Amino acid sequence: MAGSNSNTKGITAAVLKSLKQMLTEENNVYMVSILNKLKSTTYIQPGEVPGIDLYMDQVTKFMDERLETMKRRGDDKLLTKTMINNYTKNDLLPSPKKKKYTKDHMYTLLFIYYLKNVMPMDDTRSILKPLTDMFFGENGSIDMEHIYAEIFDIAHEQSYSLTRDVVRKYYKSQESFEDVKDQKEKDFLQAFTFIAMLCFDVYMKKMMIEKIIDDNFSISSEKKTKTEEEGKKSKSESSSKKEKD
């Protein structure tokens, strides 16, 4: 199974060691603490999703236990009954079967969890609705587990290069505001610069995501395609009529 041999950690020990070597002794402590946080972050592998149908309480318990390291604060709620019900009402998640959730429901919930952290619900629905329409249950040539496994492996492969980029940004931020003499002000400005650089990176990617969704997944795109098809059909009917006349 694709993804079944992947490490569940965001960054492996070998990758962490390599990244530590990029850091100087002066700024090593803080940056390593960030890398350790990333290393401790775990992801749910395809093989870890239960193969039996679960009741809602079992679903929330499983997600809460497996995604514990994703929490920013100890009392954060990763998934609640209300959230699940809202996802179903808003067409993000297919309805359960006799109050039970299948493996495909679990993978869909995982996609919702990851996607909703970087895009609004409307955009999340725009890309998940066609996904579940095509591949949920008996639909499609491959199943949701296969899709999740493929994406999981790709994301895992990217973790090293993405983390190296974060380290580079940190270095760059530490080179800023060298002319500021007050150390407290300098520390604040450099931390602000680091955050701003990361935010700019996220902002640029967010713009690309929105463009892709608007062009390929949004309702407006569907309407545009439908209008174009109706236009072609109208022209075809008009041409046929003229030929008959």
C-alpha cells in the first residue's frame, strides 16, 4: 500500500540532523526548538485508519488521539460532533450509513481538517465535493485511501525541502535591522520579519490556490462551462436548422 512505509513524523531524525548542521551556534537553540516541534508533529497514515465502520464518538476519539500533536493549545478541539454534522449539512462530507462512518468518511474528514486550516469553507467544499462525487464509496477507478496515500507520500517527500526553506528564511530575518542598537527592539523586529516572510510565502501560495480553484472547481467556473456548452449546442442547432431550410 502506498504510504504504508512512510514515517509518520513531519521531519525524520536524519533530516533534523542535517538541518541542525545549517545553523550556527548563536541561533541554533531557537531554530532547533522549531524543528523539534515540526519533528514531533505526527500524521495519520493510510494503514492507521480503521477498516471497520465507526460511530461518531469513535471517530472524534480516533482523530483527537492521532492528531494530538497538531494542537496549538491543550484544550483545542480538533473535531467535534457539531463540526461533523455541519460538514454533512454543508456538503463537505457525505451522510453516514445508519449513523456509522466508513473508511472513506475518515479520509474525507482528514482532507477537511488539513484544507480548512489554509482556505475558507467555500473553497474547501469546491474541491472536496467533486472529489467525493467521483471517488467516495463505490465511485471512481480508485478509492479515497489510494488518493490519501498518494498525497501523503508526496507531502512527506516535500518536508525536507520545505523545512530547509524555513531555515533559510530564519537566517535572512536574522540579518535584518542590523542598524538597530537597542537589542530588545532588534529582537522584536527580526522576529516580526521572520513571521512576515513566512506569511508572504503563505499569501503567494494562497493566491495560487484561489486561482486554481476559481478556474477549475468553483461554481462560477461550472456556470461558465455550462454556458459555453449551451452556446455550442445553440450554434449547432442553429446550423442544423439552416441546413434543413
